[in-house]
Amino acid sequence: RYALKNFLDVPAGSKIIDIGCGTARSLEYLPQVKYVGIEPSEPYARHAQDKYGHKASFICGYFDENAARSLAPYDLVLLLGVLHHCDDVTAKTILRDISVGLSPLGRILILDPCLTPTQTALARKIALMDRGKHVRTPAEYIELATPLFRVTKSETRDGVLNMPTTIHLAELNVPT
């Protein structure tokens, strides 16, 4: 909720691709948009379709270059809690594939748990116990993106979720 309400301005009517949308709860915090959720877990995709199918489209599967081309152009891509599940090669491939269909003024929002020297021991432990085995430092998340994108905003925050955790948010766009 924080990312979509406080960190990023999302204009009504934007075309949004939500990669790894899960149950698509992000829709609750967005204005009226053209939303496509992509989710590899069939039960999550089915739940999202059942709950939000009247105002969004869902694809059960993985985002790749073919998906990028077929959905292009899009204004915003949400990667909320996705990259910490991906090794570096997979994360860079996803970002490269996103670039194929991103509109010239399009943006990407990244939100993932991160590791920092100042986070609490409990927040660090929770991050390291996550199912995602590739929790990174904020600098490492940025490093994944900067060959293709420019970082327009970046922030690391504690206490945004309902548990002790540290998250990194970044807004990216195509360099001009």
C-alpha cells in the first residue's frame, strides 16, 4: 500500500503490468487503470481473476519477451516482491524483457525486502528466512537495473509492512 499511495503517483487510465501479481491486492490501491496481472501460481491467478476479473485481466504464466511484445506499450510495470525470488541472471532477463514494451515515458516500480547495516536483527532474520533466496542490499537491486534503466527515485524504509522488515523501493525509467 505504501508504494502505491505514498511513493509513486499513478495516473488514472495508465496501462499497468503487474508481474508476479499474486492475488492482485495492488488493485485496491490504484485508480481506475488498464491492469494486466501476470502470476505463475495457478491458485493465486484464479483467486485474482475471481475477485478482480470484472476490472482487470490476468495471465497465469511467466512474463517474457513474447508477453512484453504482445502487451506493449505499457506505462507502468509493478515488480512488488519479485526480484528477491530471482537470481541475478533471471532478474536481469525480466528487466530486459520489460524494456521491450515499456512506453517512452514508462516506469517500473521495484519493491523488495533488503539487507542494510542499520536494520534490526529481527528484520534481517525475517528477510533471510523469506522464501525468496536472493534478498539483496539496496545497491545490489539498483545495480541489476542500471544497465537498462535510470533510477528516478530510491528509498529504503523500515516498518512499512505489518512485521519487522526493511524494504527497498525504486522507481526506474528509460534514460532520455
